[in-house]
Amino acid sequence: MANATAKIVLSRSQDIPFNKLVLSQANVRKVKAGVSIADLAEDIANRTLLHGLPVRPRLDADGKETGIYEVAPGGRRYRALELLVKQKRLSRTAPIPCVVRTGGLGEEDSLAENLQRVALHPLDQFRTFQTLRDKGLSEEDIAARFFITPAVVKQRLRLASVSPKLLDLYAEDGMTLEMVMAFSVSNNHDHQEQVWASLTQPWQREPYHIRRALTAGSIPAHDKRAQFVGLDAYVAAGGPVMRDLFTPDDGGWLGDVPLLERLAASRLAKAAETVMEEGWKWMEVDTDFLYGHAAGQRRLRGEVIARTEQEEARYAALQDEYDRLAQEHDDDGEISEEVDQRLTAISGEIAVLEQRPVRYDPEEIARAGCYVSIGSDGLLRVERGYVRPEDEPRVEEPAAPEADPAEGGSDAEGARIPAVAHVAHTGGSVSQDPEPEDEGLKPLPERLVMELTAYRTLALRDALARDPDTAFIAALHVLCLQLFCHRSSNSCLQITARSPGFMAEPQGLADSIPAQSINARHANWGEQLPQDPHDLWDVLVGFDADSRAALFAHCVGQTVHAVQSSGEYGPESRHHADRLAAAVHLDMAAVGWAPTALNYLGRVTKARILEAVTEAKGEAAARQIDHLRKPDMAVQAELMLAGSNWLPALLRMPGQVMAAPEGETDPVKQPAADIEPENTVPVEDPQEVAQSIAAE
């Protein structure tokens, strides 16, 4: 009869007083980095010891047990118990559950315990957190019990809320943790599953592409309409918000665009009613206006209301507090969240005190109007005091004084002309034909006036050409008349200055960097120039040379028209625009233009898209997208070209060549953000998430 299979005999368990335990040198864990003893001690204090300590009896020279036991595996648990003893939270003689080993080697036991351990799958942790939440524990309670931050608990609960079908795919290695993070942007399971079904190509399953697909058709929270309405008001009205807890999202995405637009329009209308009560003749209201919408209209110059004594005192106190806080915390290089919030609040209050109200003449208000819109910063923008040409008061020409027989008439400019005898040309001879004394002296004939002033004009041209300083002021004078006073009749120079509008205007042009710079500069000069055009010459003469040069450059810049269109813009003008761009070293990438599917890539052929990617990233990058449909190709190309400073030929510096840098990395991958944005919470790397779950 065959012998029965030998039965396995497990090591005996025994409670051993803690003071009889010592740490063995056979523990293979030598690297202590990242090993937290304090957290494990707190966990043992909360829920006692969950795993007994494997120990070996220490033997004397004769091989007999000494009553002391060495801990090889479980050294971290031993250190945690030791810390509790030192803190007098655990008795030195407290019985510790142990498993007594006698055979084999201590090093082998220590290595086996760590190698044979199977790490907990991250999904099991996410779902367990959800179970604890369902059983009544708050996010703060869960965080406290597992020694992590509430933000991390919030993140992992969000991952547990992804569609169960997608989580099952993740559990079966059908998708990565990064993909699950991307899908957590939306809380609509049907939408998540539809997006996953549409991602048929491997490149489409990149996390950033998943996020883009989930947020398509929504409005980012940093949009000026969203900032104007306010996230709280939008949510209170029933609007859904999608948030990404794992990457910077600038506040998330607002899913109900029609609701947002209705809320913005309603708030704008209420603001316009308040402004209209000031007595303006007309009002135009829109979320945005085209660039140059007020061209050709005179801007009223109101009286800025000075701060009161109380406001001045408050302003000075705020400035002092800001400077003190900034100096105190600038030395140590660290600013607490509380101090940072205070500095932000002070800055906002200072800004309010600096933006002074303006008082206008009631008669001028009655003929002027306002534009009410949303500024690029999401705040209400009210542009007050624009007078349309048809609303300008009629200027009555002063009546010419009656001719004095003793003094003669007047020239075309109103200057008196001395009385002279009538001169007639007869056959080359000159004869005087005196007027009858009873009729008096008549004004000079118009023909003669024209001839005399023609000679004067020619002499004035010559004299002005010999006086560059006066010529410069004269040209500047007429430019300012037309661009600031919207009048040209006050100058004898035949120079026309106009700031042409745009027949085709790209979206967001009014909020672009150049537009904001021009508007600020124009408003600054407008404050320094007089309202009465008759005073303009004297003001310009009073400016120093540098100020006149800066004002002249601004005025000349306003006249540039380099928009290319059929039948309007010839090759000579295009060549001159290129020369100007080269002279001023114009860099369109530096002023904020970047290729997107909206402004370029989605509006050109596939060949143009591939040309752009090839120039910026190389042929290998272009081959990655050459098989895509044009809409997908445009989206992918936008991601590839982000930060590359690539420009189409029309926007490049003359002679500029776009070449892909050598050693270009994978263009599809986007670099991870180095900083944490406002309103987002940090998250570990996906591998670190799994490792932290597996750690003891």
C-alpha cells in the first residue's frame, strides 16, 4: 500500500511580549526611502495589528533558545510597534501575535514575504473607497483613516464613478489607468461609452484625445462669457460642469452652451439698462464687438472724479499693507495660501479705487452713446461717450466781415487784402482802371486770389521743406486731427489718414495682444490731446521731441492696410508690407498667433496640413496622421504644432524658413504639466497610484 501524502505542518502561532522581540539583520529591506513608520503606527493604533510578525527564536552558543525572538520579515511593523511603545501608547510587555519559524533562513523568509505579495489592483481600491463612502464615511474620514489627503480620495472616488463597462475593460487590461483618468472628466456613462466606441484607432485613445472628445461642444470655464456669468450662477441655473481632477482644466467645461449664452445676454441687458439711465442717446449691447467698431466716432472727454479723503486714506493703507506683506514673504521665498489670498484681495480693492468714474457734460451725453459688452477678462466693459458723425453739432462758419472800402477785401484764408487799383491785362500792356469812387473798392477777384495764394502755396512748400522740424509737426498735426478729432478741414496739408476696417475679421481679433496694445496706447494719447482741434497745434509744439516721435509712430501705424484681397491689394503694396515687417522685426508667433483647427488647419487642404506638420515636426510626424480624415487630421496637427511657433508663409518674416528641429521626440505625446493650476488637485503618476496601493 502506497504511503499517504505527507501533510503540511504550518509554523505555530504564539503571543510574545514586545520586549522579547528584536529586529533581525536578516531583513532584506535595506532601502528606507519612502517607507513611512509613523503612518503605519497610527494605522495599528486605529485598527490594531492586522498581520502577525514572523519570528525566529534566538539561540545561544549551545543552540538553546534564549527567550528572545528575532523579527526578519515585518521589520516595518516592528518599527511601528516600537514607536507606539516610545509614545507610551503601547505597553512594553504587550503580547504581539507572532508566527514562530524554525527551519530555513531568515533572509529567505524576508525576501519571500515581499516577492510573493500580490499588489492590490487600483480598481479594487477605488471601488472600496466608494463602498466606504456609501456606508457613511465622508471623504475626510476616509482620508484620515488611510493617511492620504481628501483630494486624493476625491480623485479615486471620481475614478470609481466611470462607466462600469469601461472599468471592467480596465480590470481586464483593455485600457490604461491614464485612459480611465481621462474618461472621468464626464459623469455621463452613455457619453463615455459612445466616445470609447468611436475611438477605433490606437492614436485616438491617447488621454488628451479622449478628453477633447468628451468636452467637444462645451465651453471652457476660462471663456469670458463663463467668467462674466460666474460658475455659481450657471450651476444654480441648472448648468452641468465637467471637471478634470487629474490635469489642469482651468476650472472645467460648461456643457449647456445655450443656457450660458442666455444668462450672459440677460446680465448684459440689465447692465445696459443701468448705463442707459445715465441719459445716453443710444446704446449697443453684445457679448463682443468687432475690432474698430467705433471708428470714425468722436470720443467724449469727461472729467475724472478724484478720490475722496476717505478713499485716499484707504488707498494709501492698502498700498502700505501690500508692500509690507510682499516684502516680508519675498525674503523667505514662500507665500502661504492665506497671505496669497490677502494679496489678491488687496490688489482687487486697489484696482477698484484706481478706476475712477468720469463725469460728462449733460449736453454731450444727450448726443452720444455707449457700447456694452464683455471684456477679455470676463468683466463688464462699458465704452461710454461715442458721438456719431451725424450727431455732431453743426459748426456755423463765422460770417465774413463786410469789406471796408479803405482796406480792400480778404483772401481765401480770411486775411485782409490792402486796397489796390484794379489791374487789367490788355494786349500785354498794363493799365489801371480805377473804380468809381461812389461804388467803393470791391474784393479781389477769385481768379486773382487763387493766383496769389498759388504762389504763396509754392513758397510755403519750399519753406517747409527747408524746416524738417516744422514739417514733422505739420504732418503730425493733420494725422492727429483725423485720427483723434475726426476732422481734416483744420489743416492745409493734403494728407489723408484713416484706419481701415476689416471685411473679414478672425474670431477674437478685438481681444488679441496687438488690439489691446493699440487700444491702450490710443486711449493714453487721447487723454493728452485737447478736445478743441484749434488747440492741437500749440499742444503738439509743447511736446518734447520723443513724445512727438512716439505719437507720430502711433498715428502712422494706424494707417497700415496690409489685408490681401482680390482687386484691392496689388503686388507693390504686398512688397511694401513685407519691407515694413522686416524693418520692425515682426514675429507673429510672439504676438500670440498659433495654428489651430479653427483659424487655419481646418480651413486648408490636407496637403497644407501635412506641409505644416512636416516643416515643424518632420516627415515622421506627418506620416503619423497622413491617413486620417481631414477633421481628425486638423485636430491632431493642432496638438502637434502647439508651442512650435510654426507660421504659414503669409505670416512669416520675409525669407524666414520653417525647419523641424533635430532629434524631435514623439509629437503625439504631450508633455506633462510642471505646475498645478488653480482649482485643481494634485494626483500621483498612474504607476505611483498602483504602487501606493500595493505598499504595506
